[in-house]
Amino acid sequence: MALRYAQEALEAAQVCLDRQLDRSATSRAYYAMFWAAPAALASVGIQRSTWSHSGLQASFVAELIRRRKHYPATFGQHLHRVLQLRLDADYRSEGVSHRQETAAVRWAAECIAAMPDC
């Protein structure tokens, strides 16, 4: 189910990107990555009923990047960066640039494409 949410959020991010809805595209890109990470963790037997943003990021990086080397280190960096961009998009008056928004959507798409069952 988490992977389905991730794919839906990525599709919404792309629609927002196409319509130049910068804040929304960035937010949806982050949530695409946020939902993809527990799907990847579940594929190796790590499940929780709820995840905090920081706990999910730490578990994904520690278990799937550093320990098992299932994903490149850039995925952890992108997850962290897109979270920061989402916070800027949602809470800072200047928001994010089109370049940042485009990168966030691209990184989310790369992350989800590498997930199990994609």
C-alpha cells in the first residue's frame, strides 16, 4: 500500500510541475519519497505502523544504504534535501525555485523507480 501512495504522490508532483505549482510539486515529491521508503524497508522485513520523518530517513539510510547497500548514498541525500525543500515550500514565504522543484520531482522519480515492485 505504501508504494501505491508513493506512486500517486509522484504522479501528483508531476502534474503540479507541469502546471508550475512549485510549492505543491515539491511537497508531493517529498511525500512520494516518504511513502517509498517504508515500502523499501518492508521489503527487507522492517515494518512499523507509523514513521516519523526523521526516524524513517535514519532507518532508510542506516539499513538500506549503509548496511545492505541496496541503494546509492545519493538516495539518502536526496531524501534529506527534498524534506528541506518541502519545509521551505510549505513554511517559507519565498518558497522554492522552479529549478529546485524540478530536481525534487526528478529525485523522487529516480527513487521510486528503484524500489521493489516498480
